[in-house]
Amino acid sequence: MSFKPMPCSDRWNGLLTILVLGLLDLTLIHQVMNRPIDGLSFLLGLSAVAIPFLMVYIAYRTLGAFTMEYWVDRDAVTVVWGLTRHIVPLTHIEQILTDSALQPQQGPRFWHWPCPFRRRVHCGRLGIVNAYATQPFHEQLVLVTAEESYGLSPADRAGFVAALQERYALGAARPVRPELRRPPIWTWPLWRDRTALFLIAAGLFGVVLMFGVLSFLYPVLSADLPLHFDVSGLPDRIAPKANLFGLPVIGLVTWLFNTVVGIWLYRRVQHGAAYLLWGGALIVQGIAGLALFNLMRW
């Protein structure tokens, strides 16, 4: 039996926000392509690259707001949120709170939007409450279990409670364990490996740093710069300063390639080889950054 949550206007606001961000991103790209290279163009370009990631996050929560449902069967309550399924066995439910006077210790944060009441909160004696709801906590229906509680906001509260009671009285048809089913990519051990995440993030930071420093200093550099030197240390190749961007591009391509191949190796439990690739990208960026620094001094 399926129950819809209380209506949530945030899902439509989420769609509108995604549209506005998409238009803003196109505007930033147009501005970057039609202005000289400088620090401002770098910041605009960086914003244009970051906005799609923000759009994906908002789209994820918006999808959850559109697809949120509560399925009740003889064995469990299944909470649907986007691509995830949270299964709560009926035999684990110790109590149903329909009017809780308790309040979360912290209110929603900006990253909980849209659908800010879909979040995990700590709430007094109940401990952790995993809320899949569209309404504030005091208006939620809370399923209390020994592990954690679950805050729901079905539009038909009376019908939802009656369905739970009817199926609980029938008894479980098969044993069910609490389970959170998510897309496989979300369960990768990589996301819990701090060393791996640090190496990947440090490589990305190095790329951004090279592009940023060059962009900010670009207006004051000479129009032509030496890009190669002979064995005596004298310049034997003079080229436009725009060619300096070849060094950050080398760092970017190296980081992208090593990151993708490293993740592929990591997934095959070849962690040492993955660390070497990600560390190698840092070394390449260090060499490219040092060369860039020396060339910009001319």
C-alpha cells in the first residue's frame, strides 16, 4: 500500500532554481569568452565550472522531493527517496508517535534545501531521527525503533497508522532486516578513504592554483615570453604569453587521467597503484607549477 507525503512546494522551487542556475551559468560562460584574461575572468570561469555541481545536488534533492513515498506491506515500511529505499521492518517498530513535543537540537541548514525536513537530526530522548518528511518535526509521524527513529509526513496520517496496525496484527510473512538501499556508486569504499580523497583533492587544488595565478598575473606579463632554453640557459624560443596556459592544461589532463584510472584501479582493490597515480599527478603539477613560475619571471 502506497502513501504520498504532504505536498511540498520546494520541489517546484528546486526546478525553478535549477533553471535559473543554468541560465546564470550560460551567462558566465559568455562573459568569460568575451573579456580579456585576468583575475576576474578566472573567478567567473571557476564559478561557471562550479555551478553545474550545485545544480546536480539541487536536482538530487528535488528528485527526492518529487518521488518521496511510503510503502506499507506485511513485513516492513519502505521509504522511497529518489534512488534510495529505506526499509524499516514492522517487527522493529516499538512505538508510533503522532504528536511529539520534542524538538531537534538544530534547525535545517542551507544545504538541506530543497525539502529541508529530509535530514538526520538528534532529538532528545529519541536520539537520532532519520526524517523523510515535508513538514516540521512537531508535525511528523515518528516510527520509533531500537536503532534509530524515522520521521514521516504522510498526507493520510490516519490511513497510514491503520495500515501499519492491520499488517502488524497479521504478523510478518518473512524475516526482514533494516536496510538502506542506495545506488552502488554511493557505497564505494573510496568515499571513506581519507588518503585517497586528500590526494585527489590536492591534485584538483594544484590545477586550480596554476590557472588562478597565471590568470591574475596575465595582464602584467610581457606579450612575448621565452618558453624554451638551450644548453647554455639562453632562450631559443620566444612565443606569445598565451602559450603559458599549456602548463596548467598539462596538469589538468594529467589529473583527470590519473584520477579516472586511479579510481578504476581502486575499485579492483589495487589501492597502492591508485595512490601512486594520484601522487604522480601531484608531482607533475609541482614540476609544471615550478616551470610556470620561472617563465612568468621573465
